[in-house]
Amino acid sequence: MSSTISRATAVATGGAALSPTLSPEAFAARAAESNLPFIMGMIIPFFVLAFIAVSLRTYVRLMVVKVIGIDDYIMLAAMACSCVAMAIFSWQSEHSLGRHTNTISPAHMIIHRKGNLIYSTVGAVLGLHLVKISICFLLMRFVNGKAYKITLWSIVGFLIAFTIACWGTLIFWCLPVKAFWDFSLRRLPTTHCYPQVHVTNISLMNTSFNMFTDVLLATLPVHVIWNLQINRHQKISLIGVLSLGYAAVGLGVVKAIKQVGLPKDRDATWTQGVQMWGYVQLNISIIASCMPALRPLFSWLSNAVSSGHRQKTNGGSAMRSFGGEDMETAIPLRDLEAGNRAFVSANVSQKSMGDESWIDAGGDSGSEKEILPMGSHGNAGIVRTTMFTVKTDSRRD
């Protein structure tokens, strides 16, 4: 029994034992410990929230706005990467995730490392980069100026090239590739693997680039949005939504700290710190990126609540005046600032009530604002739909 414990310890740590051989009782007690509830408790809520956010985004695009753009498709692909990563965590949880490294059998450690490789290529690299590419295409809808377009396309090109470079580094870390997960092959003279410190440095560089692009994509729209022909409250609201990407920057810092300590961590399977915080960062990025597309849904919920409140307090809808004028005066129905790509349209429904015609009203508080894909309303931009009431008297003298 003790020889089995020593062999499991040596293989799990790459050939060097963690500590003197454990007694059967100590080994059993250590093997019974599990950090899995904490790990799954951290990642599952964010996965569920990200899945809900992407589902609602897709519903809004298909059923409300009725236009779906390339950024929406890319975000769906990013969510698919998150689902693959979640499946990897579930796969590892059966035998290795959240357990002490020196209590995991060699066969289970091979499965664990295979899962790490798949997670790194699909979740940590592809998924996170797809989120950023989706944001770039979202910003392209309403930015003006050649410089902004060139900047965004440059970020997209860089992310594509960087994704390929990261894949190459991870997949060909060891030759043969199988030595990545089977440490027994690393003792062969024909096997070549880069030192762990080199891989850590590359991982830190990847995290640094991701943090830089997060800051850039959260900061770039500020000047653009501030020049749009919408009121100050709407500008601040939209900037705040797009600035949620700074949360991903904070998680990137936590992930970087874990990466620095990884080469010295002889019990990495217990916390799975780099993967866990990286996965939370991925899902937070997805959630933040979906928020601008969910504004019509939030507006609808707000209108429904306020409408119900008005009906209870007033017993019906009240007539409103615009700009201090009486409702019988003319109301301009066209307010289109195409030069700034801020589109304002009116959505009305008419009811007949005897001699009078009514068009239901809702003011600026009931406005529905949405960033539409290329080609909508003949151009790209932000649509603001204002509900209003018009009263006409059909009686004749």
C-alpha cells in the first residue's frame, strides 16, 4: 500500500515526491478531503448567468429587434466555448478536480491533464478572444471615423493571430504532444518539453494582452458615445454598460497572481486556481458584453412596471404635452440625425373612440433604445423608439 502511495505522489508531481510516504490512515484521510464544492460553487453561478444572458440576447435580437448581426453569432460561439469548458470541469470532477494531487492515481492525472489542455485551448484562449472580437464588431456599428474602424479591425486581426500563436504554444509544448498529459514519456531521450517557467511566462503575456484589450475596448467607445445625439443620462448609462469590461480586468489580475505561483504549486488540483479564475473571467466577459443588447428588454420591463403603477394611481393613461405645447398643436414626427448615426423613430398604435382618435402615449422614460446591426434603418447606429400620445378631434363645425 505504501509503495502505491509513493508512486502516485511521484507521478503526480512529475517525478519528485511531495513529502515522506504517507501512512495508509493519513493517505485515506487526505484522499477524503475535497475542495470541489468551492470550485463548482464559484464557476456554476457565473456559467448559468452567462448562459441566461446569451439566451436573452438571442431572444431580443430574433424576436424584438428582429435583426441578428455577426457579433451575435460570434457571442454564441463564445458561449459554446464556455459550455465546453464547463463540461471539462465536470469531467475532471469525477476523479481529480478539488482533490490533493498526491492522492490522485496516475491514470486519473492523465485524464486531468488532457482536460487542462482542452480547457486552455477552447475556453481560456478561443472563448475569451471570441468575446473581444464580438465586442469589436458591436462597436463598429456606431463608431464614426476611419481611425476608429482601423483600430477595431486591427484588434480583430491581432486577436486572430494571437489565438493561433497561443494554440501552437499549448499544443506543441511537448513533442510528442502526448507527453503533455503522460509524464512517463518525459523521461525518454526522444521527448522534448519546454520548461514550465517558459509556459508560465507565455501565459502571463496572454493574460496581459487580454487585460490590455479589455481596457482598450471599454475605453474606446467613451468619446464616440459622448458625441452621439442622445441625452446625457443615456450617454452615461450606455458608457456604464460598456465599461463592465473593467470587471474582467480585475479578474485578469487575480488570474495572473495564480499563474505566477503555479510553477511552485505542488497541489494545483486542489484549487485549480488558474483555470477557475480564468473561467469566471470568461463568463463575466460574456455577461458584460451582452448587457448593451438587452436594453430593449430592460426598457420593456421598466415600461410594464411603470404602466401598471400609472393605471393603479390614475385609472388610465394621461395626456401629455411635448415641449410645453398643447396636444392639439402639431407634433413633429421625424427626428433623424443620420450624420451622427443616432436614429430616432416613432412607434404608435391608433385607437378609435367615438368622434376622437387616440394614439397611445409614452414619454422619454418609455423610450426603447437599441444598437442595431449594419444595414438596419439603412445605416448602422443606435435606435431610440419613443412612444407618444396624439389626440385628434374629428368633429366638424
